[in-house]
Amino acid sequence: MEIDFLLLKSKVTSRHNIIPIEVKSGKNYTLSSLNKCMTTYAESITSPMVLHAADYKQEAGITYLPLYMTPLL
């Protein structure tokens, strides 16, 4: 399993305070590492994100952000 980044929320409000981020550069990709991370560490993570070359969307509990939004994290 390989996750590109982990962010820690500034306020710990529950046990869910780690945000896993997967970075994808191409148009066709899989999220097997992110899905495995979400399954294995479900009690510790929240709001998984994917940085990719397409538009913003939310799907299956994952937030997909365009690459240009990276500085806003």
C-alpha cells in the first residue's frame, strides 16, 4: 500500500483525524492503495482525497480535487 501524503487535521474532534491523499497524473488510474488504506485504517481516517488532472467531484466517500487546488490543502 502506498499513499502519497497524510494530513493531520488541526483540531482533534474524534478518532478520525488523518486525511490520506493519493496523487494521480494520468486519466486512467486505480485507487487500490487508497481503498486498502480506507479499509485497513477506517477508524483513524476521514475525508480521503485524490489529486488528479480532472475536475472536482465527490464519489464513494472520496473527494477528487484538481491538481491546481493543492496549495489550498
